[in-house]
Amino acid sequence: MKIDPNHLQILSAIIESGGLSEGAAALNKSQPSVSRTVAALEARLGFRLFEKGKRPLRPTELCLSLAEQGRIIAQAGERAGQAVNQYSGGKSGMARIAGTPIFMDGVIANMIASFQGAFPQVTFQQSYGYLDDLAEQLNAGRIDLAICPVRPDAVPENLTFKPLLRGRNVIACSPAHPLARKSAFNLEDISTFPWIAPPAGSPLYADLRAALDTIGISDFRVSFTGGSLASILSIIAGSDSLTVLPYSVVFMQSHTNLVTTLPVKLEHPERALGLVWHKDRPMRPAVSRFRRYLEHEFQGLANQIEQKGRAAVWRS
């Protein structure tokens, strides 16, 4: 026999509230309508649900069993409502994001951890890529949001680009590096040390070549190429190698004492780190909330970088 779940919830409300009138009030129903529902259900079942002539109402064994199912249904409905509210508010769900490896590992990973501290029900799927590949994934719907350095004039027409942080590169090395311990040095001193090259084909690799051209170094030795940010930092910590990194990445690693910058002015790339998403594809609530979170976090980071960077690393 199939029983209307609403009838089961009515029985549960009557028992939990202590009477027909109280149960009707809890359900925002009239007492006569609840009485009629109980009487109709008793007639259909062929059994009494409340003992005759007992005041206060005394539920039968069958009524208690059915009311328990009604309580479970009510709880499930309440949990379902909470799930909808969580999802619609961006506090649960899936966010598929991708970006350039150095920035994702050096900057974004910490922000994801902080975001999940506040919203643990949001699940992230993260991958790596550069602009052309990321644009293809956005167009195919395989990712929701890309985070990468972009020239504003290079953004495909069907994508939206929100700049977060303008490009700033620095020469990075270990705090124990001989040049980091000098109060002054010249460019010839720099040319004697080996270099760590970012992954070939990455925007940062082109930046390394351009930076060295800027300071007049055309002949340099590469001791390590490719690898993740973690491996680059490990090589820096254990050697006298130099590399070019975005200052935001070095800034975010300052607490590790693994990397510092040399006070050499470089020509900065005509790019900005930013968010990219598809114009015509609706953004899921969790992705929208994370996007707004990143915009807020990067505003604060940009202010900190400007204050420290102007004094310590470059001059605007």
C-alpha cells in the first residue's frame, strides 16, 4: 500500500506537537482539515491511528511507526532545502579551475585553501595550462574559470577577461646567494651565475629572455629548465642559480625564507594576471563566489605588492 508522504508528516507533527490543534498549527493548516485527513487515512488503512476516547491523544502502535517515517521525510525535506540554499549561495558545489603552473602553485593554491576553510563543501578540480589551451577548455566546457597572465588584446572575443594584477617580474635567488649578501653589485656579476629557465613555451620563459636582454646579458648558462614551482624553489635553495619569477609569487613565498629578489629593474611584461571565463555559459554559484573571493583577495595583494615593491624592488 502506498501512503501519501504528506499524511505521514501530518502524523509526525501531531505527535511531536502533542495534539491535533498543535500539529495543525505547526503545519500551518486548520484543525478540521487535519482531523479529516486522519479520519480518511484510518478508513483507508482499516486501523485506528489514535486510541478512542483518550485525552490527550494517545497514538497507536501503527501510528507511531508511520509517524517515524513522516519524521524522516520531514528531515529529508529540510536537508534538501538546506542543500539548495547552500548550492544557490555558492557555499557548495564544484569549481573547475585551471591556470599557469607557476601562478597556480605560488599564489592561487593558498587562496583555494583559505576559501575552503570558509566553505568546505565546495570541491575544486584544478588543472594547468596556458592561454591557448585554457581558451579551448573554456570553449569546450571542461573548465569553469581560468587564471593566467594575459595581454588584454589577446583575449578571444567569446571570453571575458578580468585583470587582477599587472605583470611584475624580478630576478629571484636564495637568501644565501652571494649577490643577495652584497650591498652593491654590477651586471657583470650577475652574468657569472647559472640560470633556472621556466618551462619552454611558457610566457615566463619569454620573460626570462627579454629580462636578460634588458640588462645586457646575451650569453648565459641554463642549469635547470622546466619543472614545478616546488622544484624551482628547491634548486634555488640548494644552489647559486638565478631565475626570473613574477614578484607576486616571490611575495607569497616570503614566509618560507627560501627565495628573495635582487634589486635589479626589469622591463615588465605587457600582461596582467587575471580571470578568464566564457561569456555565454552560465557560471555555477560556487564558481561565482570563488571568482568574487579572488577579486577581493587580489585587490589586497596588489596593494601590498605596490607598497613593498616600489620601495624594495622596482621604481614605477
